Amino acid sequence: MVKHFDHCTIVVRDVDRAKIFFGLLGFKEAMSVVIAGEPFASYMGVPGIEADHVTLPDPHIRDLYKVGMNHICFAVENIEAEVAKLRANGFKTRNEIMDFHSRKLVFIDGPEGVTIELSQWH
């Protein structure tokens, strides 16, 4: 039986920019490690791995019609404030905030083009 969602891996080239993005959303860095060599190379299927954060790159990550990983959605208390904070730090929205099924929604261009959705229930 599944207990709960555990994690999602996002591959980025600019770790510092990604930390800024997720920091603006309120995430705190709990741990930072470099994974390298075995057993990670075999487990991840990436020979010679040495990275802060590893997953397989996806050249179609912005294409929301593709099969597989589509986007990550975070519930927020004040969507307008979150969008203003992200925009003030150079991150762009993919759409204006919209109202849909008792929620305000917006898509953000996150690090490396990963689509992040913010949702405020009302």
C-alpha cells in the first residue's frame, strides 16, 4: 500500500537559480549532498555521475501534452502575492491567474522550463 508521495526530482543546470525559485515559494534547504560514482551510477543509470541533483533531462519538459511528467502544483494561501514575488525576481507566468473549479490557478516557468502550477482554493 502506498503511504504518501515521497519526492520529485527536477534536473537543472543552474542550481543557485533553482534554489532562489523554490526559496521564493517558501521551501527551505534541508540537505545538500553530492552524489558520485557507485552505487548511484548503476542505480540512476548515469555512468560517471557526479551531481547535486540528478534525474534524466527532458527536452520536451514545457510540452504539457506529452506523456509522463507534466507539472507540479503547489497550494498557496495568496496566489497574487506569490506571483508578484516570483515576477519581481525574474520568473515568468505562462498565463494570467485564472479561476477554475473553486481555485485560482497559474502556471509558472520554473527552473529549466519546468512548469510549476500554483493553486489557491476558495
